[in-house]
Amino acid sequence: MIDMLILGFEQILNFNLLINMFLGVLAGIIAGAIPGFTITMAIILTLPFTFAMSPTVGIATMLGVFVGGLSGGLITAALLGIPGTPSAVATTFDAFPMVKNGQPGRALGIGIWASFFGSLLSMILLITLAPQVANLAMKIGPWEYFSLIVFALTIIASVTGDSVVKGLLAGLLGLLIATIGLDPMSGTARFTFGIGFLEAGVPFLTVLIGIFAVSRLLTELENKEEVKQGEKLVTGKIKFEIFTSLKEVLGQPINLIRSSLLGALIGAIPGAGASIANILAYDQAKKGSKHPDKFGTGIPDGIIASESGNNSTAGGGLIPMIALGIPGSAVSAVMLAALQIHGINPGPMLIINNPEIVGTIFVGFFIATIFMLLIQFSGARLFLKITHIPKYILVPTVMALCVIGSYLLNNRYSDLYILFVMGIIGYFLKKYNFSLAPVILGVILGPIAETNLRRSMMTSPDWTLFFTRPISLGFLILGLLSIMYSIWQSYSVKKKSNCI
Amino acid sequence: MGELILGIIFFLLSLIIFFQAGSLPDSSYEPLGPAGFPRIIVLMMGILSFFLIVKKIRSIDFGKINLNFSTIYKKYKLIFVTLINFLFYILIMRFIGFRISTFLFVFLTQLLLGPRDKKKYLLISTIALLISLGSYYFFQNYLGVIFPTGIFFE
């Protein structure tokens, strides 16, 4: 292992490689901050550039984009309340309220440090746990997958906001939106109501941009007088103290480690990823907290959980890729493709045949994380200026960016109609206190849940398998516990507030 | 009141989808078929929205409801204006192209939302120009995105 790390350092300490990696991190952060521009897209766009590079330089550059992208979503999520990537959805829950309380510098600082430590912890896990976790991930069949998704769906019960019924309705709406279009198994068109373009389905990112971004922007316009006078998101002087936020993040070691572990584990399971990890980590932080009622009001705990949870999926996602040659996410699939283009065969033999590649990934991951920290901190003062732009300029400009983001996803004009409708739906849901996160969870998890449920029923119509296969049963029990715990927690919070 | 209306919409939606799902073909090799999963969803949705409707009907004082469109319009004027601009932006983009429609949307919406101050005109037109042309050339040249060009540039 030590030899491999030394080999990795030898490869990395190369000026050309470091420059490419730095640019990769920068590009990743910018891409991550633009709503609609996903990390996967950024990595795919990097792929052609890596053809001309050596395999180690190519992989290092892609790692840079990956790590940068995961932390870039934080900027818009915190400062505008609009998740730049799906992996930053839970960051908006506490970071944006903190910004609204007049502390944008604190929100951004905590987010950056949490991303840094999440990344770092997942790297340590990557190096030490790669083979073990990969083995567990291999045991996952459709039954386990469906039960895992059921477990993930139970998170909805704890992100419901003020009413469980409304939160569940929002989650069901998300699940329903995901069924529009061609059925994933048989190819039958479902619920298109004769509208041709709906056959292609409703893209998840368009839902995300519409529900979160457009609705958020419309909400900002509710106070007519203030907007007319050029009101800004944050008034007053912005404080940005790097070391104070470092102290705040390190003051919550349990939250940090738990969220990073969860992120790494979810990252390692093929198909799941950062978009689920951030919400799951947030949920677990809330459940483990002594003051769960304060979540959502702008406390550091929520930001730390979400940002360390999403960044640590990077290391987790690389575990099955290195150990088994199986991509844990779309991003690592593109990285595998890049290796294959250079004639390197990923798989269990990679560690033996190409130790320099594995070493580069290990060490490169660390260097990319350091670059991310440097770029984020040097750019932070510039990013923070966003909150001083008057709303009458901010709203139309970001709306135009939302249109661009939704369009460039598929180069499809009809997605813009979907964006408009989703924006209105999101606005009304928000206006009447329906929580928005369950919609997104529903849209992400719906197709995975349906496909695996149907696949397992096709393999064997015996539904008791969900309960007799140990890992599947384990996930279902976790799901049940998670629901019971959220109900108990909300009950005890209500009781406490009645006593006061 | 809004929650009641949303509850009714959810309820109607679940009814429509439930019956729509009935027209989907069955599959001989697969027990659930394309209709199974959506039906599970709308069944739960129907029950929950029914709860919401009953709860809200009990708590609403129907005498106090004011459905005067002009007061609602006045209160939410900026949102209406922005949404109408947004809709037009999307609708006319395929005719006049991405550049002109984006410029018009960003410029006009800033103008309508912002303070009446002639000094700001230069600022808002510069921003509109930067967003429309900047994003067009960046995404087109570097990322190969093909935006609608419109009749003026064909």
C-alpha cells in the first residue's frame, strides 16, 4: 500500500499534471455552481481533452473536476437557496436560512470546510476499505436495492416540514412525475395525455431547477415595495472568517464522521450517489441531534452534514471502480471509459497491473481536495458579492440561466415548457408550506424503486424474498426504525414546546 | 384555502391517474405491469389528500374568504409580471432565437421589477447583453450546444 502511495506521489509531482488538475478543479467548481450543469456533464466534457494526455494526467484532471464539482453546488445552494447540483439540495435547508439571517460568510465557510473534511475522510476510507465495501456492494440484487430505496424514501417522513401528510403528498407527487413517459420495463407510454414530447419523460434536472430555482426566485418577488427599491438578499456588511468556521466544523466530529461514512457507503453502491447522500446525511444528523427542532432555521449542523455527505461520495464511488472495475456512479463510469481508451483494463487486476494509476487516484484525490479548498477560499469573497446584487437584477438573470441549464441538458426545446410548469407547481407548493425536498427524492428514487420492484417480481413472484434475504430485511428494518424515530422525535419536540 | 385547493387537485389527480392506468396494457411475463407502481402511488395519494381535504374543510372559516382577483393581482403583481414574461420568453424563443429572446426577457423583466431610474438603464441593458450573447457564444463554441437561432439569423 505504501509503495503505491509513493508511486502515486511520483506521478502527481509533475507540473503539467498539477496545472491540468488545478484547471479541472476550477472548471468543476464553476460547473457545479450553475443550476442544471451536472458534474457528470462536466466530466463528459472533460473526456475529449484527456485523449491527448497520459492516463495518469487524464485521470487526475477528471478527479479534479469531480471533487471541484461536488463542492461547487454549495455556492449557489448557500447564497441563493438554489442547489447548483442535485447533490446540494440539503445544503439549502440550513445554509440559505443562515444567509437570510445575515451570515453568508459563515454559511459558505462552514460549507467549504465540511466539503474538505468529507472529501478527506472518504479518501482515507477509499484507501483502507476499498475491497471490503466493494464486496458488500456486490451482494446487492433487485430485492436489496428495492429495500434500500424504501429505506431512502422513509427519509421523506423527516424532511416533511410542518405537516407529515403534506410532506408525504409532495413525495408521492415526485414519484408520480417520474412515471411520466415511456415505462422503463415495457416501453409503454404512460400518462402523456397525447402530448408528444412527454414520451421522453420529465427530466429529473428540469424538475429540480423548476421546483427549487424558479419557485425560489418567484418567492423573492413577494414583497413588491422592497424589490422596487432595489432590495438585496443580504443587507449590511458581510463577515468571512476562515478559522472561525473551521472551529465550528471541527466542533462537530460525530456529525462530520457519520455524514462522511454514510456518503462513502452510498457512493459505493452503484446507481445511488451524491444526490441521495446529502439528504440522507442531513436526515441522520437531524435524528442524532439534541436539538432537531432547530434544523432548517440556519444552524451549522445541517450544512456540515449535507456538504460532508455529498463530498464523501467521491471517494466511495471510486471504491468499486478500483476494486472491481464496476462504476459506482455515472462519473466513475466516464473515468473507466477514459482508462479503457488508453488501453488500461479496469478490474480486480488493476491494482496489480497498474499500481501507478491506483496510486495517482489515491494521491490525486488528496491534492484535488487541497486545490478545491484553495480555490473556494480565494474565490469566496467574490462569490459572496452575489448576495449584494439587487433582486430586480438577480431574479431575471438567474431565471435566464435556469432556462439555459434546462435546455443544454438535452438540447431539447420542449424541456422549457416542463420547466415553466414545474416552476409554477413549485411556487404553489412552497407558498402553502409543502416541503419541496420530498418531490426531488421521489423523482430520483421513483424509477429505481419501480425498476427493481418489477425486476425482482419477474425473477421470482415470491414477495417474501424481500424479508428473507438478510441485507434486504436489514434495509427494511432500518426504514421502519427511521419512520418510527421521526414520529417519536416530532412528538417529543411538540411535547417540549408545549411545556415551554 | 390554498391548501384545500391543492388537496382537491391532488385528489383529482390521483383519480385521473388511477383510471388512466387502467387503459395501460397488461404484461404476460411480468406480474406488476406498467400500471402497478403508479396505482400504488395514487392510492396512497388519494387517501392522504382526502385526509388533507377533510382537515382543511373543518378548519376554514368560509365567510372570511376573499376571492377578489384584483386584490390578489395587486399583491402578487411582480410575480404575475415575471411569469408572463417568462412564458413569452419560452414561447417566442423558437421564432426569434435564443439571443434576442434572452436579451428581451432579461432587459424587460429588470425594467419592470426595478426602480424607475433612468441611470439604471445602461446597467440593466449591459447585463441583458452579457447574459444573452455571453452564454450563447460560450455554450455554442465550447460545449457545442445548439440554441434556436431564430428567423433573423437563418
